[in-house]
Amino acid sequence: MLDYKAINQKTLAKELGVADSSLGRLVDRLEKMGLVERCRDTVDRRAFVLKLTEQGQSHIDSLLFVGQSFNNDLIRGISDEDLSIYEEVLEKMVKNVCDSEID
């Protein structure tokens, strides 16, 4: 949601690799907490777009800092070459899982 002023709920579910229903339950909770709001999509009135509220944006700003710090701790001492190999292996594993779901 960070790169979007608003994002279609189905699009977000696809980008996150989760089921629409799972995301829907999460959005329900986030909406009750005042962190996101659902608005009718101006292009497709049957769909909703999600927008961060001001409160949600303030949480995102602090979480990004915490997440970046955590990520830095995770990769400390690991070479760029090793990280690249790790990413390649993970991508292949995800592809294998996705391919096996089709069979």
C-alpha cells in the first residue's frame, strides 16, 4: 500500500500472494483499528480500494524504521553474493510451489 494512494483489494491480495478472503478479514481488523478505509472503486463500483488513514500512515512510518533495522540485523555479515544466491534459491522454491499447485 506504500506505493499507492489507493489500491484495489484484489490487486493487493494478488501482490501479497494471499487469498482474497484472508485479506478481507485482515482489512476488517485494520479498518476497525482506524488504520485503513475501504472506498468504492471509481472505475469498478463493485470493487473496493483501500487507503491508509492518517493514523495508518503514522504507524507505517514507524514500522518501516523498525523493519529496516531488523533487516539490517538479519543480513549483517552476509555478503552480497550470498544474499543473491539466497534470493535465487527462494525464487526457484516459490516457482516450484506455484507450478505444483497447477498440476
